[in-house]
Amino acid sequence: MTKGIHTILIIVTLMGVVTPMARGQGIKNILQKNIYEDIIKSASETRDDTKELPPRRDPFIPQIEVRIAPPPTPKEEPKKDTSRPIITVPSPPSPPPPVPKKEEKPKAPTFKITGIVWNTNRPQAIINNQVFSLGDKIEHYIIKNINKTGIAVISGETEFIIPY
């Protein structure tokens, strides 16, 4: 019991928790009583704790017993009750398949081209008294190309060339 108290006293003293005066008196008392050597000796003794440890195990082997369930047995179908008559209700008729709509081809545009600037980095055309560039949209047509002979517009997948 006294060794434990002296060990705590040394640890507390070395950590600087006790006041300097008490530290000085405690160290003098320990050195005078020659207890310091006993404490160091008991602290440096090695203990053999390996006997208390369980044996090592393979971490890849499951610790729980694994049981494989038997395959399910096929269920017997319930016997049909033939004492009652079976009534079948006809299903409602399915709706007729939709009639495909005839795709109307886009009509040729009726634009009035009054001017073209085609030999620049940004070609433009004056159509119906408004200025348009490449990629602009007129009604449902998109301007694809502007050159000296006219403009090319596209609607859906159909391309039209409008002469100047």
C-alpha cells in the first residue's frame, strides 16, 4: 500500500501538480528513506500478461455458427371447390390503337427579302423590314445560312432556300 502512495507522490511531483515547497520536501523524504529505488525497481519489473490473453483467432473465420437452410418445399395448390359454378366476367374491350397523324410538310416561307450583307463575319439579311442574323428565328423557321444569292432557313428537318 505504501508503494502505491509513494508512486502517486512521485508522479504528481514530476508532473508539477504539487507546490514547489511540497515537491522539495517530498523528494528529500523519498531520497532519505531510500524508497525511490524500490519504486523504480517495482515499476521496471516486467509482468507476463500473455498467459491471461485468449489465443489468437483467424479474423476470416466467422464466430457465429453458419447454418444453411434447406430449400423450400413446393406448396400444394389448394383443391378447387367444384360445388359452386365458376362465373367468368369478360374484360372490357381495349381502346382502339391511336391513328397516326399525318405529318404535314412545312410550307415554304413567304418572306420578303429586301437586303443582304453576306461577305462579313456576321452575315445579316433584311426580311420583312427587320434585320436578322444566322441562328435567328422568324415565325417557326431558323436562319441557317445567308449568302449573296439568298438565305437558307430550316423548319423541323426541312430546309428551304429563299432567293434574293
